[in-house]
Amino acid sequence: MMDLWQLPWVWVVAGLVLGVAEMLIPGFIFLGFSIGAVVTGALVWIGIVGNSVPITLITFAILSIIAWLVLRKLMGVRRGQVKHWHDDINEN
């Protein structure tokens, strides 16, 4: 019997759920995980990955990090994303 993590449709559905979560909570937090899950599902479906759960999870982690880095490079960091405080609320 196959483990749940070795079924390709589970990965694709997880990727779609994470994509919906990204639309509800924007900020490119879940989008890298979503892309990683869909690509992992495709690799499991093709048969490249999926022989063992640890290898599948490591593949998902690596693909998610790569997707996040590519998104970060393409979308960039917005100007003013980091807030610099000049005044302290505790100063009189």
C-alpha cells in the first residue's frame, strides 16, 4: 500500500490549497510552497521521485526554497519594505 505522501494528486491538491492561501494572505509566503508542492506532485506522477517519503519531502523542501528564491529575484524587494524608526515612543 502506498503512503499518502507518495500519491501525486495529494501534492497537487496541497499546492492548490497553498495557492488559495496565498491569495487570501498575500506576501509570497505560501506561493513558493505551492509551486514546490505542484512540481513535487508532477515528479511523483512521472516517477522520478516517490520511492520513499523522506526523499519526497526533501525534494519538496528543496523545490520550495528554489521557487521562493526565484520569486524573490523576479519580484524583488519593495522599496520601503523595511521600516526605519527615527523616533521612539518612549522619548519625551
